[in-house]
Amino acid sequence: MRKRDPEDKKRKPEALGNVLGAFLKQSKLEERVEAAQVVPEWESLVGKQIATVTKPISVTQDGTLFVSVKTNGWMTELSLMEPQLLRALNEKGGRTRIKRIRLQLMR
């Protein structure tokens, strides 16, 4: 068991958000978390029509977003729309850019 440092008692408690933010920065996970924000924000970024036929799955370390799509027709349409989708996803500054979108058929 680790002995408590007497100095620990003198430190004031820190907000969990500050501690977590420092941990993410130190562990170099901050960029991955920022890039992954497109998943919960998907509908607001691409619109309701596209969001109803798609589901964002994950973002890789190299900036590839994997998206599951309901039909082959939508996969074709969305592949043609990739430049516009990337612009919409990357419009919000301050986070790691999504570089490509990989579409896969929903199972």
C-alpha cells in the first residue's frame, strides 16, 4: 500500500473535468476524443435525412470515420457526397479533422 504524502492533505480538491482534461492531454488521447465528437453530433452535422439512414461507428487514429449505411443506394449517394460531408464534419474548428469516410452496409 502506498503511503500518503503529508502534502496531499494540503492540496485543494480539483474539478473532475480539469483532472480528466489534464489526463487526456498527457496521455495524448485528447485528439482522438475531439475527433470522436462527430459521432454524437452526427445528425446536427449531416442533417436528419442522412442521419436516419446512417450510423457513425468510429473514428480511427488517422482520421477515418466509419459509417454504417442502410442500403446500397444510399452508399452510392453518400460516396458521391463525401467532399460535402467532410466539409460539414470539419467545419467546426478546434478538433482533429476527419480525412476520409468509409461506408459499410448495415447488417
